[in-house]
Amino acid sequence: MTFFSILIALLIEQLKPLRADNPVYNAVKLLATKVEGGFNAGMREHGRLGWFVMVGALIVPTILVYWICARISPLLALAWNILVVYLTLGLRHYSHYFTSIQLALNSGDVDNARTLLAEWTKQDTRGLEIGEISRLAVEKALVTTHRSVFGVFFWFLMPLGPAGAVLYRVSEYLSRAWNEPDHMQNEAFGRFAAQAYYWIDWVPARLTAAAFAVVGNFEDAVYAWRNFAHRWHDETMGIILSAGGGAMGVRLGSPAENATALLPADAAVIDSIDVEADVLPGDEPSPRALQSTVGLVWRALLLWMLLLLLLSLAVWLG
């Protein structure tokens, strides 16, 4: 059931991508805003309580609906799983930005590429050169794919099932929504959300990096992972980007001032103090790196699906 739930949800998303501003996501954002407004009294404990209220308000109904569906019919439970995976996956949510940036760079329209990158990252991209645009687009794509696809896969495979997928996506959103906005930065309220997501994402992030290594240049990916991941402020994202860049033979995470300033608060940024001692392996990013990123992501996705199929067959035959 798990394999078919993910497979069917992926096929549906390819045919009918779910918009990032869909009513379900908007309702979750509104609930998160209300919870923050009702619980934020400036202390970490309030953030912890608000996090559990927010997560529980979404996970408990997910579990109850699945239990009811399973009691009625296995097909109904399968349909519920497909719906939850479809809503929590995000393979196509932002792919139009990446594809449009790739087309703009290939056609030489750098200004349009800067505009699209600014819309995607919500940052100022004026003055960026082609290499910097390519690097930031690749980094954003790898991080977004991990959080919107591979992290969801891992938690959906856990005993919680569809509730696990909801847990992952909600915790990822809260780690951003309660820490990144100007009025929330450096506030104690969002610290628990960030810490909770760090631990929830600890295993999935490393599995994503391992998948990149397996389907790409294994030696360079592992070398970059072992020797350079710690140079990022966010080591978890450093693992993904160092392994992904090594797998593609592309140097990611340059400490150039105008590049590091564009990365979001939770993204990976190399410490300028450390980078002088050594340099990441690989070539400087170029528009060709965007095509390599597409290939890497799809190969990693196929690897996940193959492993899931083998696991499902082992369960059925056992």
C-alpha cells in the first residue's frame, strides 16, 4: 500500500501539480499565525507548547481519518494515503521557477533569470552574475527537493504513515514561519520549532545525501560530505549541498558576499573563516549545472522508489 500510495500521488502531481498557494496550505499558514499570536509571550516554553498544539491539531485528525478508512475498506485507506502524500509532496510546487531560470539562462536573458530567482528566494538578486545565479538556483532546488520530497518519503514510511508525512511538513514550515520573518528573528518563541525540525530532519537529510552520492559521483560526494559539510552554518543543509555538489562535480556554497547574503536564514552558508584553508572540489556552477541538478534529483527519486518497491515485495513475500 505504501509503494502504490507514493507512486500514484507522484503521478497525480505530475498531471495536476498542487499550487503553493492552495487552500490547504493557506489554512495551515493561518492556523500557524493564530497559534503564534495566541501563545507567543516571548519565552521558549510558550513556543514548545504552541508547537505541540499546532502539530497535534493536524496529526490527530490525520490518524483518526486513516483509522476510520482502514476500518471501512483498505481501498479507502489507500485513497486517504494518496491524498495526504499528494498534499505533503512538493516536487512540482516550485519547479516552474527552476525551469524558467534554466530557460532564461540558456537563452542569455540574465535579467529575467535574476527576476525569477528573486521571486523564488524572496531576496535581492540585483548584480548577480550567471555563475552566482546558477549556484543559488541549484542550492535552492536541492534543499527544496529534500524538504518537499525525500523528507516526506522517509516519514511516510515510518509507523505513523500519513501522519508522519504531515508531521514532517508541518515541522519544516514552523521552523521557518516562527524564525525567519523580521518580527520573529532572534525570538525565543521559535527556537523549539527550529530544534524540533533539526532532529526530525536528522536522518532524512543524511539519507538524501547518501542517495545523491549513490546516483552521482560517489567518491567526490562522500569526500565533500566528510570534509566540507561542517563548514556550513547549518550542518544538516551542508551535508545535502556538499554531497549534492560533489555528486554533480559542482562547487556549491561559495562565500562570496553577494551569494551568502541571498541565502535564507535556514539555508547553508559556508563560514568565510574556514574556506580559506581549502576549496570544495568541482567546477564553478554554470547554466549546465541546472540540467545536472534535474538529472540528479530524478535519479535519486528513482532510487528511493526502487528501494521502496523492494521493501514492499519483501513484506508481501514474507
